[in-house]
Amino acid sequence: MGRAPCAGPVPAYGRHMRDHAPPLPTSPGFWRSPLRGTWFTAVLGLVLLVGITVLFVTGLLSYAAYNPNLSPVNDKTPDKGVLGFYLFAWPTSPSWLYRLTQGVHVTLGITLIPVLLAKLWSVVPRLFALPPARSLTHALERISLLLLVGGVLFEFVTGVLNIQLDYVFPGSFYPLHFYGAWVFFAAFVVHVALRLPTAVRNVRRMRQEGDLLASPRPDPPTVSRRGALWLVGGGSLLLFATSAGRSFDGVVRETALLTPHGGSDPGSGPGGFQINKTARYAGIDAAETGEETWRLVLTGPAGTVRLSRADLLRLPLHSSSLPIACVEGWSTSDQWWRGVRLRDLAALAGHHGDPPDVFVESLQRHGAFRHAALRANQVADPRSLLALQVNGEDLGPDHGYPARVIVPAAPGVLNTKWVARMTFGEL
């Protein structure tokens, strides 16, 4: 049999196509950036090691501050099971505790976004490397890497959405973010245990030879690796400068372009400080808060006690200088509150010794935390008030008129506005 006329050129053409075909993502030659390398990746990884650990700890503290074991109304993360092992009675001192921990949590999370994106970019080749697993250790590392990438993207996306004006992610933020944090951190711990010694060696020696992340055929460099790190650091500083201001007053607050939750300060004067939930949004009917119609109902061993605002003003009044701090990361400076101590209201309800826990109900019709529970240590603190005035004037409608709770170090949503009923005793 003779050879087919076209048989000769085919192999040569095939070799030509093979040699000039675009490489696939699984090929090291596909990734051409000269910036990738183990040293660059290790530096970013060590920054994230510290930053993400702080994020995780401050996030758990935020959850504990809600006192989820106290009452189901405070617990937005049901069925936590063994994951609630760290919960404790949230303290009232120092009064700025939640303002600090949650401010750090939100501001640091935003600041780390450029570092996170650069780190993910630097390790993209490893996500496509073949074979999928060369050993058991390598398989664990690949699995942890996939969970790490998916988990960190989920946590940062849901966190950023929550600090914006409207949370648009499907489902409740609290359980999604809480459980997502545990899945992510478990993968994070495994990955750190496997990679930390190598990362430290790479940073110390600035090793590049035998670099699995470096391209075998890099493009010409336009910036050095150190320059790239400065660029990432500059991006983080920019995000910090446009988010941290929401924890301060005055002109600095206006720089917080990336943490808009709560809006701008509502004018000047005694009530000119941050508002997150207006009376209109909460569905407050002005007829219910009038002097002639509104009554505070106290329930305890003494039965039911009904007090008008005038009755409350005739009781011994006390003052406290306390901030308001919310889960979205914004806070106010100390405001001067005046009203009746919660422990004095507990005594009126029949608890003359150490005050118990209290369940607080609001006139609020819309939004979360229409009810909230406070621990006995929060009720007992002499700075905890049912406030009637702020900064020398009666509360405004948006600040909770006719009466609101203010407790040191508590998340803002537990400082219930437009209070209608307080039940003292076992919850």
C-alpha cells in the first residue's frame, strides 16, 4: 500500500500547532507576571496572618457582646452548639469597649482588602497546578486553599455589604457571617500550620530560586516586587483613610466615604449626633409617644407599674457620659445622658436587692431588635439609664423620645429606643 499523499505534512503541522498553541492555566507559562514569587506571596501572607486573626477575635467578641445566651431575641445565630464555647457575660467597663473592638473589626477588614486581593492574585497559579495532589500533605494544603479562598471572599463580601446603607445579600447576615467565619478560620489554621515555616524562611532569605510561583517565561517588569508591596500598602492606607472617620466626630467623620451606615450627623445642637434608625423608619406613631398617651410599663414581683414621662421626671435623675457604637463600625463620642437608673426601675418593679436581667420592648414596628435583653450586670451598673434627655435637652423623636435605654459598652441595637415595657426577672 502506498502512503497517502497528505500523510507527510500532518505531523509537522501538528508540532507547529502544539508549539504555538496558547498555554492553558494549568501550564506555568500561562502566568507571565514577573511580580509573582514566594517572597512576595509570603510577605502578604504574614500580614494577613496577623490581620485576619485580629478580625476573627474581634468578630467573636462582637457576637458575645449581644449576650446571645441570655435571650432568643438577642441571638441572631441559632443552633450555634459547640461554637458558643467562648461566650461570656459582656462587661460594662470600659464604656468604650464595644466602640473599640467593633471599630477595629470593621476598619481593619476594609483596610486589608488590597492585601487580600494581592495575595489571591499571587497564588492563582497554585489553584490550577497539576496533579491535584502529590501527597496527603499536599492534598490537605490544596483543600485548605480552596476553602480559604472561598471562605475569605464570602466573609469580606458579606461584611462589606453589612456596613453599607443596605444589606442586599440573601439571608440573614448574622448566621451567614458567623458560620462562614468558622469555616474560613478552620481552613486558615490548617493552611497556616502547613505553610507558615516555609513562608518565614522565604521572607528571611528572600528566596526566588526554584520558585514554584514565579513564571518560567516572565514578561518584562514594569515595577519591582517591593514597589508592588508599596502599591498594595498605599491602597490599604487609602481605604483606612476613607473608612476610619466614622468612629470620630466633626470633619473627620465626613472622610468616611466607605462606611456610610448611619448617614451624616443630623445637624448641630444637643441632638446633632449619629442616628442609625429614624422614628419614621421604625414606624413610630407620634400619637403613641405623646405626654398624655405614653406610659412605661414595668413588670416584676411588685406586679405591674405604669409610669408617665412626668412620673419618671419626678424620680431621682442621674447622668452618664456614654458613646453609642454599632455593629457596622460607626460610633459617636460620649454624649451626656440624663434619666432614671435601670437598677432604680428594677427596685420599683419589686427587686430591692441585686437587680436581675431585664427584657425591654419598644414601640418600634419595623426592623430588627424591636425587643432586647440586658444582663443583670448591665442593669446594675450605675451608668445604665432609661434616658429622658441628652446633652441638656429632651430626647428628639429620632433619638428615642419619650425614653430610651443607654448602657455602657453595649452594641447600639441593645440601647433600645422608644421604650414601652420593661420586664425584670428570669428571661
